[in-house]
Amino acid sequence: MSVFNATRLIGKTVIVTGASSGIGAATAVLFAKAGSNVILVARRQEILKQVADQCLAAHKESGLTQGGKFATVQLDVSDKTQVAGFLDKVPQDLRDIDILVNNAGFVLGLDRIGDIKDSDIEGMFATNVFGLISMTQLLVREFKKKQAGHVINLGSIAGREPYVGGSVYNATKSAVRAFTGALLRELVNTPIRVTEIDPGLVETEFSIVRFRGDTSAAKKVYEGLEPLTGYDIAEEIVWAASRPPHVNIADVLVYPVNQASAVSTYRKPANM
């Protein structure tokens, strides 16, 4: 027995979507440190290259001689045509893929029902639901061929508990939860593993996007408590992926210590 034995990840090839920032970038770097090969996927190619450099540095720091191959693929997961041609963009020596981390996500605003823009609704569903499903279908076909693989979907507390101002995002993450549950049951007679990671309050660039670039508004969400970081969630992802082949971590809910639900938090008074 060992404590968080990540040696099983050495030489494995991992796809991380939404790898240009936040949880995705942290996950890519941590897999690199564990000795994996990583295919970094996102829309922002120039930032992906920076994260790939961080992966290379993390792998060198680990001292491992296996793994350490990194590729960046510019891809908008909400574009079905791009997803269909994704594997053609992956370097030949990285096409034997072991793990898919569906991290790409999108959220805008806290508008209430009746005031939500159609474009915001369509954008959230296109990335969070349709994009995740498209990537999963593509890779599950590959995993079935090799009779091995692991799908890790990033859900959210928003998929378990609706809250005011989150109706569309709640709906998208509820869809992810239902889809992941069905996938788990469909693959029960195979060695393919399925995991959902549901974070609570995490402070990343994702929060700033929600407030349409208003950094001060995004920071107010976390006032009075210490939120999770991208690396906190990355550790859970890599831990789930590193379990023995007969062990499947199906469902993980992760909160900061002062959060008990989507709407229940303890916040220290400003003068403390």
C-alpha cells in the first residue's frame, strides 16, 4: 500500500479540455508531474503553449524519464465539426489515449429567468453539454476498441442543487450529472472507468468570465472565506485517475471547509 500512488499514471496519455487556465491548466501540469503525456485542448492556442511549457517544466522537475510528451490542440468543443476532426490533429505518437478529462466549461451572468439572453443560454449548453457529449462519444469509441480508458467529467455543486440566478448553468450541470450516470451504467460490463468531480466554490478565471470581466464582482463571491483553487480540484482528478484499474471513483463532491451546500457558507466578518 502507498499514499497517493501516482506511478500508475507514468506513460499514460491524457486529454484535458479547457486546459488554457484554471482547473484545466492545473490538471495538465499535475498529470505532467506524475509522468503522463498530456494533450492540452482549448480555444486559446497562444495560452495553451504557455501551459505546455509549464507541463514540460513540471515533468523535468519530477525527474521521471517516461512520459513527458505534450501537444496543444486548438479546439472549440462546442463546434461538432471541429470535434469530429480532433483525433486527426493529435500527433501520431499520442493517439493511444488513456484518459479524457472533460473540463471545458462556460458560464455567463446571474440573470433570472425571463431576462436571460438566448445567446447566453445557447453558449452554456453548447460547451457544457453538447461539447462534453461530443468529446465523450469520440473517445468512448476509442476506449471500447482497446477495452481500457477513463472518462472524467467536471460537474459542479450547481448540478446537484439549483440556486437563484443559476438556472441555465444549473440545467447544464444537471445534464452532465445525468449523462455521466448513464455512461457509468452503460460501461459497467467493461474495464472503462467513469468519474464525476463536482467542485463547490473555486476561484479561477472562470469566475471572472461569469461576471463578464468584472474582477471586483467576481472577488466578492469569495469574501470572508478561503475558496478552493484550481490545483485543489486538479489533485482530486489526478488522484481518481491514479487508482488501481479495478477501482472506480465514481463521484466526488469537493467543498472549501466553510461551505456546506450551494447556498450555505460561513463567512468571517470583515473586521476579523
